[in-house]
Amino acid sequence: MPKRDDLNQFGRFTEPAVLILISLAECPRHGYAIARDIYQLTGYKPGPGTLYGALGRLETRGFIRPQSENTKEGRCVYKLTSIGQKALGERLEAMAAVGRIGRNRLDGCPI
């Protein structure tokens, strides 16, 4: 089971990791489809090194796994695991809490 803030261990790679997990929460995808989905969601296009490095780290941690090694395009399709789903849910809750605090502070900021 992942510990709270396991995704924080990715350091500067936390954001790409979270975006990948969000993409895979909808359905299994191969790397190119993940990058395209992230771009459609955020306008940010992760480079191949960032994307595949994060995919490797997520797979090593057990947050994702290959669903199939070979598609007809020769691409590996990744699937979110139950551990990955739990870690993503915890991370999104933490991000939402920070967002609420930030919004409250911004709304109370005297300018």
C-alpha cells in the first residue's frame, strides 16, 4: 500500500506523474496517447524523456502496469493499478486542500 505523499518522492517529477495518473484514471493508454491527453487537459506537452521517465518510475512503484506489451502499433499500453488509484486520490485530496487554503488567503488579502 502506498504511504501518504508517496508521489512526493518524485520531487520535480511530481506534476508529470500526477498528470499521467489522471490520464490513466480514464482508461488505459500508450505513451503517445497519454501525452496527447495531458496536452488536451493542460496545454502542457511533456517531452519524451519526461514522459517515459515518469512512466518508468510509476511502474517501478506499482502505480501503473503494462496492460499489453504489443499493440498493433507496437506500443505498450499502461493501466492504472489499485495502488495507483489510491495514491492519486490521496494526492488530489491534498492538492484540493492546498487550493482551498490558497483561495481563502487570496480572498482575505487586503490590497
